[in-house]
Amino acid sequence: MKKSVRKAIIAGNWKMNKTRPEAKELLDALKPLVANADGKVEVVACVPFTNIDTAVSATEGSNIKIGAENVHFEKSGAFTGEISADMLVEAGVEYVVIGHSERRQYFGETDETVNKRTKAALAAGLKPIVCVGELLWERECGITEEVVARQIKLDLFDVSAEDVKKTVIAYEPVWAIGTGKTATADQAEEVCALIRATLAKLYGDETAQAVTIQYGGSMNAKNCAELLAKENVDGGLIGGASLKADDFNTIVQAAVEG
């Protein structure tokens, strides 16, 4: 991490977990643990839609920011079951995860819709966490660089340099999501550096250096310190470990100390 240059962000992606009472219990446990990160590391909890109101209330006055796990690209209309960026802002959300591999795999998310959602989020004042990453087969075929660079170019198409600086990129090798497998620290650094180099080609080095790039492939309490020690790994998008206050705090503390 280079905290003197760009913000370090540890974001929990709760996925489809926790009822409202469970969400409050977890956040109440987390608040005192991560209070020392204030001003050093941004701590975010990205929660299911039904938990947003509870989460915003539970974290009021703390240094924990609340994010959503998805957003639609239209402001309103006949899109049953969807939530707009303006609705999220009204609810008190600051961050939103866009293009997670599970959204791409199970719900037909494409780079085109990721691009639309990203622009809608930015227009509403949200901070998007845009997810990119290769499949196992693509890594084995040696095309990780091409796949990830293509995603960056498409997902950020027609997004200005100033808005890119407000965007977080999460590198999540799809083969390491929920599998218990993790890219080595060197593998994570290699692809995060590739993402930064791609941003530099598109927007210039100043913009590229300002963008927070997270690692999102099964980062946990045991491997976080090694991953976060890498220059281009500026935080984590945390899945399973974000559902346990002590484990999530261990990752936050590794970022504070890194």
C-alpha cells in the first residue's frame, strides 16, 4: 500500500447474509474494534438492501461507511426488483459494489451493464467498487493480462479521469472467490500493477496512482498482512471474513499498520 498517495480501503461484502438484528449485532461489535482506523484506513460494510437502514443507523457517528452490493443504471422505471443510485443515496449509502463475479456469473452482468451502473453511481455521488478478474481457465490459458485490461477499458468507458479517481477497482480472480483458494501475494501484486498500468495508459500516471485497487480473492485474517504489504494492493474486498468481527478487524488492523 502507498497510503501517502491514495486511500486504503477495507470493504466487507456481506453478500446474501445477515438479518437486520444480526447486522446490528455485527456492526455494534465491529465499531469499537476498528475505531482506531479513522483517518488511516476507510472501513466499509457493503450490506444487503434490507439491512441498509439498520446499518446506517447502527454506524451513525462511527468511522464505518455503508455500501450496497448492486445498483441499477436507470433513475426510475419499470425495473421490478431493482434499486436506483438515487435511492441508495437517500438511504445513506456511500459505496456500491458493481460487477462482482457472482453478479456476472449468476445474473447476466456484462461489461456493458457494469459500465452503465458505474456511470449512474458516479452521477449520483456514490463511490463505485468495480470488480474485475479472470476465470481459472483464462489464467491457465495465459490471458489474464488481456482479460483484465479489456474489462478495465470497457467498464470505465467514457468515464472521466476525475470520476476514475473516485472509483475503487477490486481485483477478484474468479477462481479464488468463495473457494478457499487465494492468489499468492506476488500474483495479486502482479495483476493489481497491471490494472494500474492500464489506467495509466488510459488516463495518465497521476490518475492511475490516485486510484485505490483492492484485492478481493479470499483475503482473510491469515494472509492479509502479506497481501497488504504489496505496493499496488491498497486494501481488500472481503467476503466470508467480513461476517466475523474479529477476523474483519484483523484485516483492518493489518491495513492500519501496513
